[in-house]
Amino acid sequence: MMGWDLKPAREHFPAFAEAWDRLNAELYASHPMFDSRFVGSLLEHFGNGDELLCIHHGAGSVDGALIVRPRGRGRWALFLPSQAQAGAVMLKNAKLLETLLLALPGYAWSLDLLSIDPLYSPDWTQLGLPRIVMPHANTMAISTRGDFAAYWQARPKNLRHNISRYLRRAKQVAGAISVHCFTKPNEIAEALKRYGVLESAGWKGKGGTSIAPDNAQGRFYTDMLGRFGATGQAMVMELHAGERLVASRLFIGHPTMWIALKTTYDETQSAFAPGRLLLHDMIERAFNEIPDGSIEFYTNATRDQADWATSLRPIPHHQILRNEPIATALITIKSLPHRLAKNQNRNAFDPLQIHSFPNVSSLPPSALELFEQAETRYPEFAAGWFDNLHRSVFAEDPGMRYYVAERAGKAVAILPVRLARYGLVRRIEALGNFYTSLYSPILGEDATEVDLAALLETASRNHEGAHEMRFAPMDPEAPAFAATLAALRSIGWIPFRYFCFGNWHLPVSGSWQDYFQQREGQLRNTIKRKGKKFAAAGGTLEIITEPTQAEAAIADFIHVYSRSWKKPEPYPEFIPGLIRWLAAKGWLRLGIARLVGQPIAAQLWIVAHGKAYIYKLAYDEAHAQYAPGTLLTAHLMEHAIDRDRVREVDYMIGDDEYKKTWMSNRRERWGIVAINPRTFQGVLQLPKQIIGQVIRLMREKKEAQAG
């Protein structure tokens, strides 16, 4: 059987535990909080009996699982009691959630995936359903790579000073300080009792939320820590002042990760901050016991807690909706004035800072580093590309913006956009034009939809509450496309996708001769026959790559372009600037076909990071009998395959028939237009976009049925 199998979770999870742990190992390196011992204990002590264990069977094996519970009226949510701060979605590909919504009882229109750690979550790229991402918490982690002394020296001076001061004060008022670690099951059970006594004496005891032997909290932690303790994966750390217990922490883990579950301290001894002293010793111990690992806290970090962290990241909720009409209706309803409300789960301390810059030259170093990482994916994601576009096309435009999201002083996302006006409509659009073959927000490895949403929200606010956003052309298979759709919905905008153009490309395997022999006979004959004729008439082919040749190459390119069938460039400085920049980067491959020394054809190719891009072509129509464009393409293709050894050749924009002659594969570029339903102009545009969406969905359904 393939597909989803839904079973009562409390009854069937114990038998499924082994398969669950196999998925956890394959997907998330056996994350301790997703371990069946943790999840099983949660179900046993906090389950209501209405939870469903959702098991997905793939080709011959189980390839997905999660536990959900009903929230009423067609809405379901991940099973996540407060004792778990990260939700377990045991799926590699989130696309499986599309069929889960259909498989759930009744008409399931919404699935809330709560507290999803972006480091341990499915791939959202191929999910075709609408997704809304809601900020929830900003967790902290400490990497144990390196040594503790270097880590501690990198902490803020005030923190280091305060810990030294607390340690001196503790010795003065409480006596000798010592730390004890308990890892054996019987020791953990006794330490947990002491933990409960200490916690019950504080504010949690007064509020009834402390651990106690006779409450669900106590039974859960006793059970769960006992299960982990049996394999040496649980620990209780205690700080004693003399003979007195003054702080305690609970942990589970594996050889490369500790998770700090709970902490308590003697509130009567707060003058020397026993919890912080224990934290200091715990971190030092982790550097020794789990080198190159991490300590995860899964908390909503305060500003003071963040000083201890080596990294911070958002832990959001994800809402998956059954279809686009439901998403549109939900966002529209939420946009009504009486429904607007600020998210109350955001901590007052937000480590994400948003900055706006007018040009590339004003960007901070960390933003430029992020651009350098992005250019390895596509040359048009480079800072130099945007800088040349900005200078040659938009130099006089006051709407240029580079919005940068920084976390802990490090750029995690950049949104290059233009704030434009079209009559009464205020639009935020991709920083690009017809020169742009691919656009994307610049997202670092640590970026999340929450970060991108903050950038989009800031841009909208800066543009006096924009009515519309447009981002194109984009790769619909790229993570940034899915992230942009989710981020737009998350700030209350309604996004719609639309087709831009086809993109032909060639995965390269083998040599030029291998490739040449695979071409159609007509093309091979044309190249051989026209090549002889061209050479006999005094024709030559060359490829310019060096910066010292750039100015002469620009003159030759302009000479050919002016004699071609193409219209004059509306921005004459763009191509010269591009050639200079490419030459300086070592990416320039400018092919020139000459007849008796005079240029009659020119092709601008880009070769970067193992790929070749055919950017711009032109030839003098007076010499079409030599087929100089075809000969030049073959010459550059041979150079790219045999000398540059590229993995792929990309013909960039368009479905022109001739591109099929040279390329083998086709993919598509799509765009996103988003409407702000909280504005009058946005409401006016909604019907047009909704009708277009309905037509697209009907066409896709018809094509799927035909296929």
C-alpha cells in the first residue's frame, strides 16, 4: 500500500517507534527531541486520545510520519505539548502534505505545523499548497567547535565580568561552589526529585507548573529521562553551594548535541545568579564532551540569554492550507480592520535587524559576503551585477533599495528592489528589467521565511503601504520561490504565480566531440560546410577573456550590434559595463567572428562556477551567407565544454525554436504578483488576479488529466 495510513497514535505509536527512529536518523541525524522515547512519553502523559499517527508509505518503505490532533472545524495541528519546543515533522519532502490534507477525516482545510526548527524541517520547495509562516520564538544555540577559552573570550565583556563577580560573591555568602553531573538512571531519578523540590519552592510552585512526583509534569520527566538514561543519553547537572543545592538543569542528547530541557534555581540565592554559574560550567563541560557539537536551548531567548549564544534562529509556526482560494479568503478575512492584531508571541527582544541601503557601495561587509555566496548559484545574483544595472539603468531612480536582514551582526537575507509608482499604484518590484534572466531575494543558509517576511514588510511600510509587489523572473523550483510566497502570505498579502518564459539548458557530460556527434545531422553539416566557406573567405573566430582586451571587445560588440537586426540598446552603458565587470571577474567569454579582420558576429557568454550562460547574440545580416552566428556558437560551445569544463550550458531567456537545436532540456521561469488587501487599490486589483488564478488552476487540472 502506498499513501497515508492514519492510526490512533497512543495505541499504535509503540509498535511504530522503530520506524519513527529510522526516519529521525535518516532525516535529522537522530534529533533527541524527535526521538521515539521523547515523543512516546509525550503521548503517554499528555495525549488526549484523539491524536492520529499519520504514516506515509512510499515505494516499499515508510518515508514519512507525523502526529496530529484536531483543532475543530476542519483544522488540524501537530501534536506538540508545551514540554516539546520543536515540532517533529518526519518528512524529507513537504509535498507529501498535499495528500495528507485529503486523507484526514472530514474536510481538512488547514494543518498547523507548530514550532518548526528550520534546521530540522522538510524541504518546502515542492509543496504546491499555500503556506503561511508565523513568528513564534527566537531560539539560541551554542556551537562547541573549537575550545571553551576562545568561546568565552568572544562573549561580551559585561557578561564575563558579571560571571566572575557572581563567583566571588557566591564563595563569600554561600561557601564553596561545586557542580555534580548525574547520568545513571537511578541517579537521575533522585536528582529529578531534588529538582522538583527546588522548583516547587519558587514561582513555578506557586503557579502550579513545577515538577512534582504526583503531577503529569513529574511523571513525564521521570519516565522520559529514565528512557534516555538507560542508554546514557540523559543528564542532570546540579550546582551546590557548600551542601546546598542552588541550581539544576535537565538534559537529553547524543554524541553531537545536548538539549537543555528545563532549568531551576534557588530564588533566595539570586544575589549570585546560581543559574548563570551552572550555565557557565555546563557550557565548559560540553566543549570537552561533545566537541564540534552544539547545545540547543529551544527557548525564546532574551537579550541577556542571547549574549551566551553563538547563533540565534527563529522557530516559526507553519500553516498549510488546502488550496489557493481558501488561502485568499483567509488572508482577506484577516486583513479586515477589526481582525488586525499584532503577534503576541514575539519576544520583546528580536535579534533580527532590518537596514535599508541606497546602493551597493553603501552595503556592509557581511551583506557583500552574502552576495558572494549567492553568485555561486547564478551570476545575476552578484553584487556587481546589481551595481552595473543600478548605475547604467536606474542611476536617477530614487526608488532603489537594498533591504538587509542582519542577525547578530551577520547578514542573512537581502532584498534588492525598486519602489515604483504607476499612476495611483505603489509597487515594490524586483530590481531588474529585460536584461534580467533570473531574479531572487538573496538568502543565506541561515535565512528563513520569517527573515524574508520582515524585509518585505519593511519595504511595504517604507513605500507608504504599497498596493502591489512583483518579483520576476524566478526559478519556481528554488527554495527562494517557495519562501517568497510563504513570506508574502505571512505579512497579510495575497500572492499569485504567473508564467514568464521557458529556459533551455544543456547538462554537459563528455567532450565537445561527444556533444557534437549528438547534434542533428543538419546542424553538423552546416557547421562543417559553412566553416570551410568562412575560412576560405578570410574568416576567423576568437574568444576574448582578459580585462586588457575588454575595451576593444566592447567596440567590436557595438560595431556588430549596430549592423544587426536588433533595435538599439535603450541603455547603451549596460553592456559595456557588464563586459568590464565580467572581464574583471574572469567570467568573460566574448566570441568575435571576423571576416578579413572586420567583426561580423559577436556573442557575449558568461562562464562562472562551472556553468556557461549564453547572454547576448548579434551578427551582421550582410554576411548571413557564412552563418557566422552558428559558427561562433559552436566555437564557444567547444571552448566551454573542453577548456572551461562546464557542467551546464544555459540559454537563459525564451523558447526560441533554434535553442532546441543546441540544448536538450527545458525548465520554466515564473513570477509572483502580490496584492495588499488592506488597501483600496489592492482590493480593486484582486478580482483580476483571482480570475487569472482560477483559469490557471483549471488549465493545470486539465493538463494533469490529459497527462
